[in-house]
Amino acid sequence: MTSSRPEAVLAALAAGILGEAYDPAVPGRMLDILGRTASRRDRDQLLGLLRALDTRAGALLLTGRPAPLSGASAAAAEAVVQRWAKGLAPQRRLAAALGPLALLAAYAWPGPARDATGYPGPLGPAPDVPRRLAPLRPEGDQELTCDVVVVGSGAGGGVAAAELARAGLDVVVLEKGGYLAERDFSHQEGDAYRDLYLYAMTLTTDDLACRIVAGSALGGGTVVNYSTSFATPPAVLAEWAATSGVEAFVSGEVEAALEAVAARLGVTQDQSRPGARDRLLERGLARLGWHAGPLPRNVRGCPQDAGCGWCAFGCRTGAKQSTMVTYLEEAAAAGARLVVGADARRVLVAGGRAVGVEARTASGHRLVVRARAVVAAAGAVETPALLLRSGLGGQVGHHLRLHPGTAAMGVFDEPVRWWEGTLQARWSAQLRDRLGPYAPVFETVPVHPGLAAAALPWRSAADHRALMRRSANLSLVGVLCRDSGAGRVRVDRDGSPRVRWRLNAADEARMAEGVAAAGEVLAAAGASEVFSLHRRRLAFRPGDPAAHRAWAEATRRAGFGGGRVTLVSYHQMGSCRIGTDPSTSAVGPDHQTHELAGLYVADASLFPTASGVNPMLSVMALAHRAARLLAARLARR
Ligand SMILES: Cc1cc2nc3c(=O)[nH]c(=O)nc-3n(C[C@H](O)[C@H](O)[C@H](O)COP(=O)(O)OP(=O)(O)OC[C@H]3O[C@@H](n4cnc5c(N)ncnc54)[C@H](O)[C@@H]3O)c2cc1C
């Protein structure tokens, strides 16, 4: 039974997209995920189109046939989605929005689709260990007063809160996500995206070409991330100093902060035992004679076993040194108050200074926090959104970088089970020799069925299902690109973020080289077939160098922008960048916004350009510096 017109249309479409993998629970889940979309305008527009598809006129316009879609057979709905994928821009948008949604809803939870992949689901129950934090969840309207209010509790906010509290300041941390500790990590993929990820993973660039993935919970991205812990490379620090005019990048100050945070997190290369995915990456690289290195990780006592692959849904052993189990515990011990379910809507201003934050609580109430200073650390999408909602302009929201990632996929005779094993253990910077500092690097990522289903190109229900049934034998070489082009964060009428970002020609060319080389690595590792994530099927069988060359050329010609290939961003940066010049930066060298005194930024928004390596430690180091400068300033007043 379906309960609404949009749900009935979603049911028909899901049956078309999934075929035999269809499960009646899928349309309801699709609606639930849709309800978590950041922008009300986008959500309402899509729901409006779904309603229109259930009218004769709307169906005629959107499908070419005057038959309400809810009555369509699975085969007819499948044909509609196939036509949309090759149709005009609005139709391609529908396919790009609804295809991954149906696939995620089917594969990220138990059911016939997921069961057929051989995926075991969560490995047992969560441990029965006590929660170590007791965050506030205000009921009713409330007002708090403190020295510093920190918005966001991730890599930046967590470090800033601890350093400020340690300096004796009264700190309140506002986190819009919830608090989930080891005992709460169900490891059910779909539930994890809903409970631990920003907008339940629905955020994309405005052209739907690149999915934007970020954490949203107490601890932010550090709770779900893959634990790779690179210091900012010296060449990047030099570039940042030159771009921003901020001496601290090369004076040793940021380097000292990097060392301090790495020491606190126990960053080590001794707990990077590769799982099957990374062993294949390493094998392919070794056979080609290419660079391969162990990844430094922020873990203490990591089991590095099969179960580690679920750590992207929260680490049950507490080995991953997220801010939740490090800096936020220290902040709380030093008296900081942590508030969860508190969505900061605007910065309060009086006498030309930031004097606090107004937030909306999970129960829909108003929370006002009055403070001597405000630290924005809501991540590189939400920090500019908060500042724009608060009336700031200038360079706020400009210069956004995404580190767009794609991959080459390999089919192997032996099972790989790409969902299991140490989160990330090996990488390669081989292409830097040829392409310079903006070369893509290679890393793998844990791939659970929901993510796989949404990322693998859909051409027909049967084709996609067949691919998913082979997914235990797939592996990937991820191609993580350092983007030189910039996007922009704006806010919608309802204050939600909108992200405009396009792949520029130089980045696209480097991505093409990266994918070509990643295909070579998989071939050398022993894959029987290699393919890209293009909407069109582009594959080759290793053995004949000419086949690889033809494939590489075909992927280059097919292009990587505008939704032609699956792109995912795990690293958003640069949207309130630091610098001495207000015409090219949003935040001054002391981390205070150029426009509003008392408002500081301490997260990935600060980066002058993309970090080129996984950004967590760079974020933490800058937050460390921001907090030290702010604490010293408040102590003097
Ligand atoms: C799946 C995944 C894997 C990753 N793997 C790695 C890795 O291995 N190594 C690495 O270096 N980096 C990795 N990253 C990236 C890294 O985690 C981020 O770059 C880093 O966490 C960014 O820090 P931040 O402080 O800017 O934002 P975040 O850590 O994202 O924290 C921002 C917090 O602010 C909260 N917030 C947002 N808006 C508001 C609001 N209005 N009010 C209150 N709170 C708000 C959010 O809920 C969130 O908790 C990964 C990211 C993801 C998503």
C-alpha cells in the first residue's frame, strides 16, 4: 500500500530502477531521505514533479506519454528513466536525482537487493560500554551565557573548544547533529548516513554532478572519516603563505600546531595493515614500479581487521581518535558545555561586534547563547552559510574547493569484499612526478552496498543488479583530485546552503590522467576487467596495452564534468579563506572575519587553496592556532 501520490510515483520508478531487487520498503525510505534535503526549494520542486508525473498532462510533458506514472509497469518505468538519462537537461536532472536515491534506499538497508550482494551487514551488536559525555539537549527556549560560543564540534570545532576551555575560558559548543557513542553505532549503513552524515548524504553541487559528503554529529567529520592523517605538505604551506600573505604558514607556527595535534591524536604509521582493497592497490603499484606508501592514521589500538571497514559509521572500539574521544572529552573536563541538536541560524551582533549565536534546537525551540566571541567551525559548506545568513558578504562563500574524487573499478577473480578491512592504509603520489603539485593521488575507500549502488552507473535494472551481485569481487583505485578551480556557497531563501562548483578544464585533464593511470594499476594488480564510473559503460580487458590506451582515450573523450561520471567530495575547503587582503579573503590572519569583529573561523573554510592531501590535520592545526590567538586576546581584555 502506498499512502501518497509522490510515494506511488516513487514506487513505480523504484520498481523500474531496481527490477527484481525492488522491495516495498524502498519508496517510503526514498521519501524519508528526500525530506532531509538541505534546500526546501529543491525538495518541494522534486515533490512537485513527482505529483505532476501522476497526472496525464505532467506525464506527457516529462515522459512523452500521457499515462500517470504510478500505474506504469516496472518495464515502462525503467524505459522512462533510461530516456531521462539521455534526454534534455531537466530530464537528466530527474534521472540523476532519483536513480541514486532509489539505489541507496534499496541497498543501504537489509532487504532482497542487499542480501544478494553477499554483504554481511553489521558484524554483531554494538559494545555495551558507557557513554563518556553528557551533552545538553535543551527542551524549550533557553538562553546561555559564556566567554566563547563554538559552532560545530568536528575537526576544527573540537580542537578550538578544548584549547579555549584549557585556557580557562567558559565555552559553549553548539552541534547540530546528535551524540552517538560507541554503544550507539548500529553499523547499519543507511541508519549511519541518516544519523551521522550531513543532510543524510543528500547534498550535491547544484548541477547534481558531485555528491558532497560530510559528517554531522558530535565530533563532526572526525567520527565518520577514514583516519588518514597527513600533515600539510611544506609545498602547500608555501603556496598558502604566498596566496594569503599569512606568514604563519611558513614561519614554523602552523608546523608547530600540526605537530601538537598529531601528537594528541597519536598519529602513527604502525597501525596501517592493509585490507584486501589496499593490498590490491599496493600490488598494482609495485608491479608498475610506482610510488606506494603507508598512510599515517590517528588511531590507538586499532584492530586493523575486517570489522574496521564499518568504522566509517563510527568506530566501536574507540581506537579512532575522533574529536569525540579526544578534544571534546578534554573540553568537557575543563568545563565546556556541549549542546547537541542545536542548529546555529545566525550570529548575533551588537555595537558592530559578534556577541553570540541564535540557534534552533531539535525540538524546534530557540536557543540564544551570549558570548564575548563567536567561533564558526561548522565546516566549509555550513560556516559560509551561517555567515551569509548573518548578513556578511565580501569573499564569504567564494573559493570553495572540493577535492573531487572518482575511481577506476576492477573485477577480480578472488573475493575482495571492499567494505571490510582497515579504512585506508596505502596511497600513491606517483602522478606528482608527471603532473606536479595538482596531480591526483590514489587511495581506496571502504565501499558498502548503499554507496556502491549509488556510485556504480545505472544503465538498466538488470545491468546494475548484475554489477551489484558481483560487488564482492570488485575493487577500486580512488582518484582524489586537487582542484585548482573554485566553487561558491550561497544560501537559499530558507537559509540552507547551495553549492555551485564546476570542474575546470585543467582539473578535468588531470582527472582523466588519474583515471587512466588508476586503470593501469588495477590491470597490473590482476583485474580481469576494468571500468570507469561514467554513465556510459567504458571498460577494457587487461592484457593488451592497446585496449588500455583505447579505454583511457574513451574516458577522456567522454569527459568528467556535468554529471558524466560519478564524483564524490569528502573534503570541502576554502569557502571563508584566510588572508591579509579583504578583496581575496574572508578572514584575517588572526582568524577574525574582515567584516565583523569578534567572529572567528576555525575550520576547513580557512584554507587558501585545496590542501591536496586529506585535510583533517590541517583543519585541526588551524583551529589550534585560532584558539590560541583568541584565548590570548580574551585574556588581555
Ligand atoms: C566519509 C569521510 C571520510 C573522510 N576521511 C578523511 C580522512 O581519512 N582523512 C582526512 O584528513 N579527512 C577525511 N575526511 C574529511 C575530514 O573529516 C574533514 O575535512 C574535516 O572533518 C573537516 O573539519 P571541519 O571542522 O571543517 O568540519 P566537520 O568536521 O565536518 O565539522 C563540522 C560540524 O559542524 C556541524 N554543523 C554544521 N552546521 C551547523 C550549524 N548551523 N550549527 C551547529 N552545528 C553545525 C556539523 O554537524 C559538523 O558536526 C573525511 C570526510 C568524510 C565525510
